[in-house]
Amino acid sequence: MDNDDLAVDYSSLKWSELPPLNEETLWAIIYESIPDPQVNQILWHYLGYRYNPVENSWEVSQVNPEWLSVYPTPPDFIASRPATVKLTRSIPPQHKQLLKEQLGFKGYKLGEFGPRQTRRATAVSWLLAYLADGV
């Protein structure tokens, strides 16, 4: 897979401290209170990607080989459907309903959502599965 279409200028990102991975943060992702770049940074962190701004490079030793083979640098999950599909497929079946079961999220109303909102919900689903696995 060619990753050029998913290229992110990592050096221009404003790197900030990640919020705690808790219910408040998960709802903030759904309600779009956390900006897209930071949602990506949260996902990248828990997938194992570590950015070194001094060297302008990624430390990827903690990244699952299945992710690394497709994404040697982390993708923009909010902009990329293929990356979000891979994220969805990596959620274990027993954790697929955690967004509803744990957060009580009923989904978006028809006409009030688009790809960005769906991808944010997928990010939260993946993060809930990550927490459930106790990784």
C-alpha cells in the first residue's frame, strides 16, 4: 500500500501532552472537543508510535507488526477511510459493542454526522477495546 496519500507533516504538528484515557476524554473525542490532530496523536500513542521531534522521526519498536507493515508512519485516522477500516477490523469481536455498552452512546442522528464523526466514534471504540484488553 502506498502511504503517500496519507502523509502528515509531523514536524508542523503542535505536540501536546495527551489527556488521560478516561470516559471524559472519550466523550470529548465524540463531541469534537478535542481537535483532530490530537485525536490522531492519542491513537498513535496507544498503537505504539512515538515521535521524536528533535530527530523528526518515529520510534516504532512498540508498534504491532501488522500495523507497521501497512503504516510505517502513523496515518491520519480522521482523513483516511482505509486507516479507519483497519482500526475497526483490529477491534476484537467481543469488544465491538463497548461504545454502546460502556458509554451508552446511541449513535449520531441522521443528517448530523459525516465521515469525521464516524471516524471519531471508531477511534473511541478502538480505545475502549484497548482499555478492555488491559494493554
